[in-house]
Amino acid sequence: MLDADWLFDVTMRAWIIGLGTQSSYQTSLARDLVQLQPVPPFSRPLKEHQLCPRWDKDLLWRIHRNCVPQCPEEQEVAHFFSFLFASTGENFGITRAVHHYRNKVLEQLRLKTISSPWCTISIWLFLTQHCKQHLCGVLHHVDYQKNYSTPAIFLTSSGQFHIQVTGEDGMSVAFLVSFQMPLGRWCCIQVAIRGKSVDVVMVCVGGGQHSVYSAEHRFKQALYLDDTDGHFILGGSNYVKGIEGFFGPSLYYRNRIISLSKIVVPELIREMNLTGWFESCQLFQKELYMKMTRYSQKVRQSARVMDTYSIWAFREIPPPEMSHCELWEAPPTSQRRPAVRLAQILATKHGAERLTLKSVGKLLYSRALRKLTQERPALNVRGVMPLLLQAGCLGDMRALYLSSVLYNSGLGVKRQPKKARLLSLLAAQQDWRLALLQLGHLHHLGEQDVPPDTPLAYAYYSNIAAQTALDRQNPSAKQKFVESIHLSNEDMLKLQTSENDDLFLWLKHQARKGVAEAEQAVGRMLFWGQQGVSPNLQAAVKHYERGAVQLEDTVSMYDYAIVLLKGQGVKQDIPRAVSFLKKAAERDFVAAINALGWYYEHYEKDYARAVELWERADGLGSPEAAMNLGVMYSHGHYPGKLPDKFTAYTYYLKSAERRSIDGAIQLAEVWIRGIPGQVDRLPVNAVLWTKWVAEQNGYLGTVLRMALDAYLRQDWPSALLWFLMAAESGFATAQFNIAYLCEHNPGSFLDEDFVTECMWRYYNLSIQAQEPAPYALLKMGDLMYDGHARRQRDVTAAAHLYKRAALKSHPQGWYSLGLLVQDGVLLPGSLLAELGLWELQGADNHTVLSTFYQRCRDHSDTEAYLPCSLALIHAHLLSAWKLHGSTMMLFSTVTMAVASLLVVLLHLGRPLTRPEDHTANGEPAGNMAAL
């Protein structure tokens, strides 16, 4: 510490110097002052205070005294997304929200720059088709009033960028850049906003060259940008359709300008190599098209009939000499030879008019599928992959998806996830449903090198969910009802049937006898394609009609009225449909009441009558009625009431909880954006609801039905392939079934290495579902406990999996936990607490073991009683032996000794024979002497 008197003396001398007094003493004093070196604050000795802090403050100080304070990370650079997004050109995109800064200084700076923004947006784009509308969405900022805000970036039909911003006065202004976005090249578009001006720079890469384009526009007034107001949407939305192509990594720099003087192509874009795929694909298409064209000409020429005179007249003319070999005449490579041969067969069989690249692709896919479904599919995959890739290049999205599945699963080929994602992106960009499901699942859960991305997953799931709602309104033979049937469930497998199966024939017989329930079941099977029956709308309508007219069954009346109302499988007849709906509604059939309300709203425009019927149906628990009421509130059509988004939200929530597909879609749309001040954004919940809807798609149901039918007829390769396609789409039941099929490996048609990897991968994926199968939890627990050559043993993870199975009321879960305890594993107290066994914390192993086996024994499953009882007895015996082992051993020894002595004494004191045992000649009777 500095001395107070010395500090006073120094201060007074400095004051004298300041007055201007000149002396020799002044110079020495100045030298003394210059040499003064103050001690840094954190190096000064600690002052010993006489007062002590409060005990809680002292405790907090002691806890945090060695912690280095860190500022929370701020979102100065918003990553809109870091992966690739396949944009289909529809109303689906990625919704991102930007939040307030938590740091007060940054937040104050942001508020000051709202009326004079200084920011940069960088987006990578790959365009496959020009915009088919006037404008297509690239990125647009929508505020909470659902108005376009700064910035809004669109692409015109001519390939130019339309930039729209909002001024300080709230008016929107826009300008059009002069350059055009090229097709088939990755381009980085950077939009920099500097107060009143907007700079647009586009750098396109490809062929080892960079092309740079730029434009600048200055407005008369400053621009307005509050990035926390509303949300940003990349691609399409409810307001505008998106581009057709791919989005790459995109960033938003909130408070700085970034220069594109040195462009760096992201590593992800280089790895995916979209440009390489399209270039090689176009080259293959061109070569095949030229060969097809020339061969078609030869077919037409050979089909012409030449008269006898022409043959005689031209007999002396020599054939023309070929100066060189054209591309179409060059022999095809070994991998492309099947495509050329199939094209020739197609032209010969069906004529040159029906010969197209897409038709050749379909034939290539069919040939590949036949080869894969032979006895050992793993051996055929390598030879089949070129066929699938060529078929995908020629426009068959099934081939692209199947090749993606094979690369991602590692069946017969080296597992290559990045190549699998490229092929899945190509199929998803063409709106292939299973590929959309696959990418949604990938970004929902993430993988080792792909972190979860909820908004990106929602973009894919919302697309397939919307298609599912439309597909259910337009049933066809290509769709089947999605049935979640586990291969371990023997009872459900026995219920599967077909048109010629005994169960279906018996139901038809019962229907002809007038059993209304049988008529309903047969009609439902035929209409939706359930339980293995192929869809047949016309046949289903006949059963509906017979049940409604002859049997006057309420359910059949409703079903028949719906097909009449929509004209599905029968000619549309609205008056007759309404008459049947009224009859069913008079019997308080809920679905009929709702449908009648839909008729009044859709055809009569009588909103009051429609709302009255929907309120009645909603009171009876109708999911569709709640959905309809939500729409009425949302659009302001509810009689006597203004638009009310929050009330609409409550009805959507009610409808979704009652398992309405349309209600779930509307609820997800609210949760992905929120309602300011009323409903918070819940992107995770939105993804879960759209995922549930997406997995009801009829095209997924067709794949599942193909797999199940192949399994029931013991066609193991086909079952494996179809289940694999459904499993890679993220459907948990298919993931369970593929793992179950690999585990049992009937006929040993799979390699052991693939079997192990298959079980690890797909049992693990299936248990991440919302409602995993207990069997999968147990199997995954066993795999974790046993370990693997490439995976470490994890007893803790195994215990938690067994716990989850036990909580799902499965006796094997309790039994497996008991085995862990028996092996000496110490279970954590948190696990016991989750099982509701608080009293066992700190208890001995025997008490814990006995409790687990008792829970297993007392389970309602009768099959578990005997093994669990034996395990409990064994546990008691082990405990008794452990506690009284020496006493029991001594008692056993004494008992054996006494028993042995008694046997010897009895043997010595007993006569060999009795008098009555001798015969007349004195010999023993029979064989008693031997005794």
C-alpha cells in the first residue's frame, strides 16, 4: 500500500510545479514522478477486511472463484443452414428466426441500425430449371403482419434477380439486376445492404473458372430492417413458390459487410459434386439418344417394303463407303451395353415411336430389381449399381432412391453415406416421396457428420405431409394403407390375407349372408388396400352400396355417401349422397355429421348451418369437425366473429390430438412460425407432427405391403430389399423389421458381417422413435452389454435400455436388469428412481435382485411367471448360501456321513436270504441272491 504522507507530499510538489515555480528542486521532483510505477490492481496485496460476507455470498464466491467468466455466444452470424437443400419449385422452404442479442451493447447497436442497416446475406444456389412463374422465392423476410420486409430476393422467369426492400416510410421498393443466373452451375449470391444502397454480387464456379457479375442500386431514402420481426424463408412458402434446384450453405452477417474478392467453394459442395453428376449424366443421355435415334431410323427403313423393280434397278449400285465412324456406331462400353441392348429391344418390340429415355430407364430399373431379389442379393449389388445409376440418370427416381438405400446401408457395397445423400437429394428434388422422407429423417435425428437441423427437416416433412393429404383424397391402386406390423407379432401376421385367402373369402361369405360388420370390413379392405388386399374402388363401392341400401348399416351409409359425393369408383351423385348422410346423421354418426357440415359449407355456402353441424360433431369428438372450425376462425368465416388466429390454433391442436391429418398439418404451420404474443415457436413439435402425417403416405404403404407379402411367402431377398427401402425412409416399424430379419437370417442368406451391422444400425434407429418396440429396446440392450469388435461394451447404456423396456411394462426388462445386478453391476440411483424404486437406493444386491425378479414374476404376462419364479428362487438360494455357506456345508457333510453309516449298518445286519425265499432244494428263488 502507498504511504498516505508520502502521497500528500508528492501531490503538493506537483501542485507547486503546476504553478510554474522554477527551481532545481522542481527538476528532481519531476524525475521522481516519472519513475513512479503504480502496481497493477490484480497484483496488489489483498486487504484483510474485518467484516465477513454473508454465508451464501461467500459460498458462491468459493464455488466460482476459479471459473473464468465467459460472455454468452451471440448470433452475429446467422447460419440459415449448412447442408444442401433440394428445392422442388413448390411452396415449401426453410423457415429461420433471428433473435435479439443478449448483450446490451450489441442490442443497442442493432436498434440504432434498424433504420440504416449494414449487413450481408450470402447464398449458394444451383439452378436446374428456370422459374416457371413470374417470380420464384430465393429468400424473403416476412414480418409478423405477414408483409414482405427487407430483404426479399426473387428469381424471375428470365433468370434475373428481383430485389425488394422496405424504406423508412414503410413503402416497398424494388429493382431488377441486369445479369442472369445460369443453369447447372453453383453460384454464390451476395446481397450487401449499406444504409441507402444495395450491392448484389454473383460468383459462378465451374470448369475451373470463376465468373463474376455485380450490380448496385441506391435508393432515395434509408432502408428499414428489423431482423427480429418475423422470420426468414429460403425457398418457397405460402406466399410464393421456390426455385427448382438446390440451396447450398447460406449465411446472414447481421452487422458487417463481407467482400467476395476471394471466393472459397464450401467443402460440402465439392464433396457432393452435383456438377459432376449432371455433366456425366448429360453425356450418357446424349450418347444413348444418338444410338436410339439411329437405331430407330434403321428400324423404320427395314420396315419399308421395296417392290421387285426397285430391287432389280438398284442391284448394281455399290454401297456407300463410310469415311469415319460416328459416335452412335461406336461399340458401347461394358457398363452401358445393357442400356443400349434394352433400347434396341424396346424399339423392335413396341416401335420407334414409344422409344424414350425414360422408358429405357424403367426397363433398366426392372432388370436391376430382378437381379437383386435373387437368392443372395449381397452378391449381386456391385453388378447392379451401374444399372440403377443409369436408370436414375434417365429419369427413374425409384432407381436413384434404391441406389441411395444400398449405399447408405452397405448391402453388398462399401457404405458411402455422402454418395447416398447425393442420390437422395437428386430424387428429392424431383419430388420423390420416399427420398423426401429419407432426408427429413436425416436432418431430424442427424448422423455422425450431419448435425440435426429442425427447420430443414420440417421443409422436407411438410412437403410429403401435404402430398399425403392430397393422396388420401385421391386413392389409387399405387397406394396402400400404412400398417405398422412388427414381424415379432405373430397374431398380427395371422390376420394378413389376400383376395384368394381363406380369411377374405370367409368375410365375403359373411357379407353375402347379411352381416353388416363383414360388409364394412370387406369394403374397407378393398378401398384402402388393407391387410394384403389389393385396392379396388369399384368393388369396394358395391359393398358400400349393399351395406347402405340393403342392410341400412350406418357406417356403410356414410362410406357410400362419401364416394358418391366425391365420385370415387362411382359416378358423382350429390343429392343421393346428401340423403344418405342425413340418414346417418340422424343416428348421431359423428363422421356423417361432419361430412354434412362440409357439404353445406362447400356447396351451399351456408356457413351458419355448417358451423352448427361442426359444433355438434366437435362435441361428439370428431377430429375433422375441430379442424373445420379452426379454418372458419382463421379465415373469418365464423358467423358473427372476426378472424381469430389463436382460437383457430386451439381447434387445430384439438384436431391433431384426435389424429386428424389436416389438423396436424395446420398445427405444425402455427408452431413453425408462432403467433406473436400468444403462441411461441415450437419447431421440434412441428417436425414431429408433420413426420407423423408424412408416414401415413400411401406410397410408403405400398412398399411396406410388398415387404410383408414377400416375408409371408418366405421370399427373404425381396423382403429384405423392400423393408430396407422403407427403413431408410425413417419408418420405425420397418427399421425394426429389417433388424429382426437380419437377426434371424432365415436360410443364412446374409453374410454374418452384414447381419451384425444390420442389427446394430436398425435396432438403434428404431429405438429413437417416439414409441419404440420393447423388443428392440431389449435387443439393443443386449448388443450394448455384449459389445462388438468395432464397438465398445457399454453396460450403463444397456441398463438404461432395459429400464425403458421395464417402464413399457415388459417383464423381460425387469429380468434383464436382474441379470445385470446378478453380474455385479451397480445400478445408479437415478435409474432406480425412474423405476419408482426410491426405497432401493443404498440397498444390498439381494434386495434389489429380489425386487426385480418379483416384478417380473408378478407381471400379467403368464409366460414370464415360470422363468422369473425360477430366477427368484435361484437368487434366494444364492443369498442363503452366501450368508450361511459354511454352516450349510457342515450340515450337508454330517448328513451325508450319517446317511452313509446307516446304509452300511443296514447292509451288515440284514440276512442275505429269508427262509421263504428258498426253493425245495435249498436254492434261492429267482434272482434274490443277487440282491
